[in-house]
Amino acid sequence: MPSRQATVLVTGGLGYIGSHTSVVLAGAGYRPAIVDNLSNSKASVLARIRSLAGNADIAFHQADVRDRAAIEKILAEERIDAVLHFAGLKAVGESVEKPLLYYENNVGGTIALLSAIASKGVRRMVFSSSATVYGEPERLPLTEEHPLRPVNPYAKNKLIVEHILADHAAADPAFRYAALRYFHPIGAHPSGRIGEDPSGIPNNLVPYVAQVAVGRRPSLRVWGKDYPTPDGTGVRDYIHVEDLADAHLKALDYLRGGGDSVTLNCGYGNGFSVREVLAMVEKISGRKLNTIQAARRAGDPPVLVAHAKRVRSTLGWSPHHDDLAEIVRSAYAWEQKLMVEPWK
């Protein structure tokens, strides 16, 4: 394994996945240099990251990845060795309403970032992609070779960036990247100090259910009850954010160790149904959830599960937090703390 005594740029490092990954990076010996424009994150998380990392040296720069000059200045100051790229808008519904904003921010921002790092000789990037690039599943589990048919602007953004990375790597043999595709990151740091706190209505099941359990929201709609699954509700391949952060760390190690460019699914290879998640939240919280049964949503497949063998063999990664009770317990503890100690 290469020495981890290196500074790595973490774009969007104060966000949900970026913050957890920054803690993991610092704990492994890397020096994270976080770049975040604070458009969907809070400055107060920086102190929490530093505290969880044992007051490690973690740099912070408030900047936008679309600002190439600002990024070039940071790269020169920090002597960056590699980049972990999380920055980007991520609400599927909003991407449908504001597609130009998403293309300008997510695709344009990545182009500016790649141009900046190329000018400074940085040639390794871990890209936080998404399994939404697959679209409607043709077969399950979803392998990396599955046809790519994204159905909304957010998913199309992710796929376009993957194509850009591949083209850039073809043009510059010294440039290598790892694109990690994952479904639903959930859970929170075991300390309860950092976690997911989406603005507005959560798009994903677990944060929404946890908010119902602590009383932040009155009820939850369960979409569909007649899917061809064991209990009639949709099954999804969730992944604990701590396991996802570890996958990004191992992808970074892989590239710095000379690994070739690679695209990998990150998941557990199995899934949990909506009813399983609800039952576990009720068990952990000791509260009966108010649910409203609704019809299926158009376009919701019964099952979305990743074929995740390649990430294990390529990166030597294996999950450590795939127990549903542990996942729910961390998410619920985080929501409880938010009720008494809101983000500032």
C-alpha cells in the first residue's frame, strides 16, 4: 500500500457522504483539503469532522468547483495528490424541474475541476457516481455491464461525467479514475455528530422514516403493496454511509497504488424492503409509525439490487455495517440528536 502521507482534495466535503469520507480519510493518515461552496451544507460541520478525526489537520476552502481559477489556486497552495469528487446537486425531482442548472453545476463543474487539476499535474480522481445511470433494470442483480439508460437529468449528469472521465483518461494515459456507483446511502456516524439532514422533504426512505419516528413529520406514504416481492413492497440495495466512505478510501488507495481506471458498483448485493425498514424503525424507536398506503409510483421497479462482487475483488472492500438494525439505529440516533441539537 502506498504511503498515506498525502493531501487529497475533497469536493463537497461538508456534505453527507463527503463529511463521513473526510473523517475516514483523516483516520487513515491522509490530510483532507475540503472544498465546499456551502450551497447545500453547513459550515459548522467542519468542526465536527475535525473533532471526530481527533483534531487532525483538515484544511477548508469555501469555493465552487465551477470556479477554475479558485480551484487552481487551492491546488497550488495545498500540493494536492489526488481528488475525491462529491460536489454536485443531487435531487432527482429538482433536476427534472431545473435541468440546465444541473448540467451547468454537475457537468460544467466537473469539466472545470478536471481542467484545473490537469493544469497542476494532478492525475487521480475518485468520482462519486450513482446507480441511477442504469435506469430501468433489464436484469438483476445489476452488473457493471448492464445497459445504461438514465431516465432523469440527475442520472444523465452522472453518466455524462463518467464518459468525460473515460475520454480524459484515453487522452491522457497518466490520468486514472475510479467511478463508484451506489444506490441509497443511509445511516450516520456512530457518534451521532454527523449524518444526513436534507433540506426540504427527504428523497430517500430511511431519513424520511426516521423523521417520522422522532416526530418531525406526521406520517409516511408507502407506495405500492402488490410488487412481486416477499411482502409486496419495493426492495432496495441500501449501503451504510460508513461502508461507502471506506469504499472511497480504498478506491483512493487503489489508484495511488497504480491501479487502472475502473467503474464499480458499491452495494451489499442484497436489499431490504420498505416494510422491513419500517418494522425495524418501529422496533428501534419503540414507536408505531403512522403510514398511509398509496398506489405504486410510475417507474418504480420492484427490486434494485447491485451485483457487487467486482468492488470486493478489485478494492479488497467488504462491508462492516450491513446489519439493518445497526443501520436504522444510527439513523434514528442522528435524528434524535438533531431534535435537541440542530445544525447551525
